[in-house]
Amino acid sequence: MHIELPEKRYYKIGEVAKAFNVNTSLIRFWEKEFDIIKPKKNAKGNRLFTPEDIKNFKLIFNLVKERGFTLDGAKQKLKKNPEGVFNNHEIISKLEAVKAELIKIKNQL
């Protein structure tokens, strides 16, 4: 899954929800369920997600929405082998970006 977000230090919850095409309530729910999501909160209490949080959301989204893991299964997978899961997901993301670029070039020919 390729997420289109500009390079920023912090992202608002609406931006994150729109990028993943989900409701903000799901973002808040995953924040409560998964310890790896730790947004900062401003004085008003608005959540501000870092690029690291976005990377973790991509990982959770991949496990739950794309690969069909249950929430408990995704939690166990992250606890059991976090480095392997992160590395595999990072490699897959890079390959998907390369594929998208190649398709774009092919369509231009």
C-alpha cells in the first residue's frame, strides 16, 4: 500500500485517516489497541502523529486489513518478531513503490 502524505514533522488525525482511507475512529481505536502508536497531543488535546507513527500505521494496516490478521494476531506478530515484521514490510513497501513507478513509465510510452 502506497500512502500519499507530504513530508512533515506532525500529521493531524484527519490527514492520517484520509491517507489510509479509514475513519478517524479507527485511528483512535488502533492507537488504544497497539502500544507502538504514541501520538503527541497539543494543548487542545489534538493528536499529532509523527512519521514513525505513520510507519507503524502502515504496518498495522498491512497486517489487519490486507493480510487479514485479527487484532490479537497482529499484536502477537508484532511482539513475537517485531524486527522481522518491520523489515519485511519496509521491503514490500519499497518494491510496491518501484512497481508503481514502472507502471507509470509504461503508461507514458
